[in-house]
Amino acid sequence: APVNGATLAADSYVGAARALQALGRADDAQRYFQAAASMTRAYGDLTPNIGTGRGDSNFGGMAEGASAEALVELAKTDIKNGNYKAAFEKLQAATQAKPSRELRGEINRMTMEMLPYLNK
């Protein structure tokens, strides 16, 4: 079960986005990924969690897992479009959304591959 309401909503948005991708509706999928990504905080945001302080209540305001997936998908689109700075910022934010071990590995790999472009 999701740890909070934000995670439940983000899971739903990511599921809808994946379905839209499968139907070839990439633009619509991007909007759903963006909605899921908005369920987490910006990288470096120091606003305290509301509720338990661990973010595990419906009021924590921080989605886990699915928001990280959405941010990675959005970063892939930015990379495809040559917007490496925006992609890097999304990957940083994804690390705060408690990605799975596998997704964290993908984030690290993508970041390392982008470093030469970021340093230009």
C-alpha cells in the first residue's frame, strides 16, 4: 500500500502515463508524468513535513517512488531535446522522491552520461 495520499495519486498518474505511452500518445503521457512529478518537493527544499515529520501521513506532501519514475521519464525527454540542465535538475529531484535501488542506479548512470554536456 502507498505510504501516503500523494504516493497513491502519483502511482495513478504514472500508470495513466504508461498506458498513454503504449497508445502512442506521448504528449498526453508527458502531462501525466508532470502531474506525478509535482507530487514531490523540489530538490533542496527544506520545508518540514506536516504530520508525523517522516512524510508517512496523507499530509506529508511528498510522494515516493512513482514521482521519481515520473521525473526520470521527464528527464529522458529533456535529454532527447538537448536540455541537459533541466534534465539534471529533474534527476536531482528524483533522488529526493525515494527511488528504488534500480531506479537510483539508472539516475546515477544518466547523470554520469550527461556530465560532459553539462560542463560545456
